[in-house]
Amino acid sequence: MKTTVVLTASLLALLATTPLLAEDRGDRINERLDNRGERINERLDQRSDRLDAHGHEKAAAHLDRKGDRIENRLDRRGDRIDRRVDRRHGGDR
């Protein structure tokens, strides 16, 4: 009897926390992709500034736009994954 009660309580606790863990997972993935995009964009911005200082304006503008595109793409991907995980696991509770 005692074993059944403990097993049932453990199962209920696990079922109650699963959506929260899934929601955290989506947020962590989104945050990781956002950070990655910002790092890449920052690195390309620094390279762009160095090119601009040496008189290569066209190449500098190209790298700046490229960094922005990469950052935006990773941001959209993270948002999409976060929404999908939220939708799959019941969203906000």
C-alpha cells in the first residue's frame, strides 16, 4: 500500500513538472541562439569597423549587413523553436 502511494505521488509530480521543463527548454534554446547571433554580429561589426578605418567602405557595409542578417535569422529560428515547444506542451500555464 505504501509503495503504491509513493509511486503514484512520484508519477503525479513528474507529470506536473514536465510542461515546465519543456517550456524552460524552449526558452534556453531561444536564449542560446540569440546569444550566438549577437556574438557573430559583434565579431563581424568589429571586422567591418576595421575595414572602414582602412578605407574599404563597400566591404565594411557588406560585412555589417551580413552580421545583421545572421543575427536576425538566428533570432527568428530561436523564436520559432520556442513557440513550437510552447505549443506542443500546452503553452503558458
